[in-house]
Amino acid sequence: KAGVTQTPRYLIKTRGQQVTLSCSPISGHRSVSWYQQTPGQGLQFLFEYFSETQRNKGNFPGRFSGRQFSNSRSEMNVSTLELGDSALYLCASSQQPDSPYGYTFGSGTRLTVV
Amino acid sequence: AQTVTQSQPEMSVQEAETVTLSCTYDTSESDYYLFWYKQPPSRQMILVIRQEAYKQQNATENRFSVNFQKAAKSFSLKISDSQLGDAAMYFCAYRSPPQKLVFGQGTRLTINP
């Protein structure tokens, strides 16, 4: 059974550009969450999707957006990139949004903004 | 807002010894879940163990066990017979549905051969 797949693994972008990150959840998992991980702020919640609907949103500016497709795959987009957006972006999936079994995480996309 | 605190930024232990990682949390909820995740250099967060708040019995998974003290809001992880492959960042996390998973700042565990 394939795990959570995130692409690309690494990304370098210039300030002001936009970027799209992709996440394919485990087969059968319909809930997808995104987290930003930085050395200073730790792991911060971005958003959660279930059945193509955003269920929860973290405290991030509107430059951060996401969506989920009918096959449960999810994308997140960051527009007008800033240096502070450099981080590891982790995607996690679960069968249901409130699963007591926790999430299965991907290996993340390392975004560097220069 | 719920918060999770890991007071030990770094810990080290000799191979085959036992180590305990500390975690405390703050919540007014009565129904919630607690987790320990491991993040090796590969970056993937791996679920180590979980605990439902309504269960008094401490969870155990092979060499990993927790000491869950609900009244004290404490959730420590004990790793027995430490192995080199246990070296990683360990994150304590809390969730009270439908809210998001909240993580602590992490503890870097080093295993000395």
C-alpha cells in the first residue's frame, strides 16, 4: 500500500513568484491536512480538506490556499512568495477527518525562497 | 487555545538504555487524543504511539510506552532498550476533534553507541 506522496521533494523559488505543491493521500483516505514546519515556529496547521471541502483553516494569510480533488488528491498554492515562506510543507492523510488513529504523513516538500 | 509543551529540546541516551521524553499540554476539553510522532532525517513524520484520553490504561507499542497522567496533563514517552534507529526528532501532539492536530516544539533524541 503506497504511502502519502508529496511532489516535488525540493523546490527553489524567487521572492514574488507563486508555487503549487501536490499531495496524494493513501488510497481510501479522504481527509488531507497540510502543515508548515520551520525551525522557529515549529509545526503549524495550514488547512484540512475532506470530500473536496475545506474543513479547517489555520492562521495564515490569504496568499496560502488549497484545494482537494474528487480523487482526494490535494494541492496547496502560495502566491507572492516571501523569504519567510521557506519551510518544509508536510501533507497528512486519514480515512476520516476526526480519525482517532492519527494521520499518516508524507515526506514533505522543502521550499526555499530566495 | 490548546498548547503542547516539550521542555527538553535535546536528549541523549546510551544504546540499550531507557530514556523518557516529557510532554505536557493545556486543554479544557475532556475528550481528546494524544500522539507521539518520530521524525528521522528522512523528514517523514511517523506515528509512534497514541492514547485516547478516556482510557486510563497507558498505551504500549513494543519498546515504546507512555505515562499518561490526565489530571496533571502530562504525556511522557518511554523508550526501552534504545536502538541507533531511534535517533530522531520526537513530537508530542494533541487533538480534540474537530480541531486540528497541535504539536509541541520537539525533542531531538541522540543515541550514543
